[in-house]
Amino acid sequence: MSTAHSTVLETEEHQALRAAVAALGRRYGRDYLAKVAGSGGHPDELWADAAKLGYLGVNLPEEYGGGGGGIAELSIVLEELGAAGCPLLMMVVSPAICGTVIARFGTEEQKRTWLPGLADGTRTMAFGITEPDAGSNSHRITTTARRDPDSGDWVLTGRKVFISGVDIADATLIVGRTSDARTGSLKPCLFIVPRDAPGFERRQIDMELQAAEKQFELVLDDVRLPADALVGDEDAGLLQLFAGLNPERIMTAAFALGMGRYALSRAVEYAKERSVWKAPIGAHQAIAHPLAQSHVEIELARLMMQKAARLYDEGDDVGAGEAANMAKLAAADACVKAVDQSVHTLGGNGLTKEFGLASMIVASRVARIAPVSREMILNYVSHQTLGLPKSY
């Protein structure tokens, strides 16, 4: 799909970035990612190449080895890799969530320790928020952090579930609550937990999803961390948490848009070439119109993603929160419909391994479910935007 039509909204630098990332994506493509996932490996070569070209850390501050850009640039990178069939899911987590939180709220030492590695791809960080009993309700997080009065260490106890890439991440940014949150006041805090910390255990969750990035359940059994494992200020927890969640939603939208574009382009190619009667099947409106509709929906969702990224990069966290949620919902819905229509366009071929679209039926659902369900987004819009009363 041509992206030349986005010239009005994007600077020449953004257009150049899109073209360059698209070229990198084409060198790897869906076959590369499918092979890596099938063998239980990780897309290390693509990750390293994207890092070397400065794409992974494009949103991180220049003084720590990043590109000095924002989520607008990082979302372009992920969308274009996705449109080429080889999205990097860990981009959503490592540079977008963890990199952003540390860049905005970390101590000088934390920035120096982590940001250069996150920017050049030599280090990755996972993000642990979801819990078995809390789901999308971050107010029910029960992972607690208590201070050891003698040593000043933090001691973390709790469980997390559906945490991506813990096996390859050098550390996981864990969302916990300082123990006085039990009194009823929400006080989330973020902690950097090294992969090999004693008491930090992981179990891989067997997923139907075919992806290079594995999902894990985590157990934190009295994990002892030094005082400087806490990111930022203990009292600024909620602000810090949402500083990570808005980029997560914007990047999930980029992930969904890329996937939708990839599926749609495969279907359009097929519809131009496949002839059952006299003309190619794409000449029939029953085939052409749903594909055209999908294209419209993808373009509309991208507009909202661009708005969300711009608001976020300009420092408008409240405005970005609304737009990021809307972008995530719109992009996920557009992606699911595009994948479904693409498989349908190919008929039986849409279910074959050769064409590689069937596995995307499961993958496209991820964008609807994670990192927050569409129902919770509609709750957010109901309450925050429309001012309707809460049901919970």
C-alpha cells in the first residue's frame, strides 16, 4: 500500500523514515518471522539491524544514545515493519513503555544504565502489569513492595500473567503497590527487576498464538531489590504508570495497523490476479468493496494514532490518553476486519500455510484484547469523554 497520501500530516523526515523502515522490512518479511517463530527462536537479526539503523531508540533522548524523536517516530517504525510482515512486538514494551518511563522519571543513574542499551538494542526490558485476578483493573493489583527498615531494600511479592519476552529481557519493569496501598489509597510504584533476581520465577504460557515473543506467568517470592530499583518518586506512581500506558496503546495501534495493511495488501494482490470467471475476482464488487472499506478504516485509525502520538509528544498526557485509547480501539477493529476479509478473499488459500494469513486470525485478536480490552476503552470514553456515570 502506498503511504504517499499521508504527506499532508507527516513531515518529510517522517516520510523518509517510513520509506527507509519499509525497505528494511522488505529485506526480512513474513517468511523470516514465521521461520523464527516456528523454530522457537527470536528475530535477533532484524532487531539488531533496526537498532543499528537507529530505529529502535528513535524516541529516546539523544544524550543517552537515542534519536531524540518521540512516539510519533517509533509508531512509524513499528507500523512499517508490520506492513512488511515482520513487526517486532518487543518494540511496544522495551523502548516505548520502559524506555519512556525511565527517560521521563528515572534517576540519572537509571537513565545512564538502561537507555543507551535500550536504544542500541543490546538490552531489552519487559513490562509486568497484568495480574491473574486483576485483568485490566490496575486498581486491583496485589503485587506489593515493602521496605526493609534495616537495609532500606525493597521486597516484592506477587504474581503477573501474560508478560511478553521475559526470557530475553535483561529486566522486567514491574508494577507493584507500596504496602500502605492496602489502606485503600492507590499507590502504584515501578521497580526494575533483573531477570536473575532470586525469587523471580517465570513459567511459559502455552499460547495458540504463533509469535516469536513468548508469554509468561511470573511469581515474585520475596524478591529483594536495592533501594535504587524504584523508578522515580514513590509518590508519583500513577503519573509514571500512565506515562507508560499511553505509548503502549499508541504502539499497539501501530502494530495493528501494520498487520492490517499487510493482510490487505496480500488480498489485493490475489484479487488482481485470481480469475475464476472472465475477469479477476477483484473486479467483482462483493470482493472489491469490503477490501476498499478495510482500507478506509485503516486510514482513519492511522489518523487517530497520529493525533495521539502528537499529543503525547507535546506533553499533553490527558489529551493523549483519550486519543491513544480511541486509536487502539479503532486500529484493532480495523485490523481484525482486514485480516478476516483478506482470508475470505483468498478462500481455501487463505487457510494454507503457504499464504500465511490464517495464523493472523489469532494474532489480530491480540490487538483487541491487549493491553486493554475494547470494553474497558469504551468505559474510559463513556466516563472521561462523555461524563456518563460509572457502573463499577
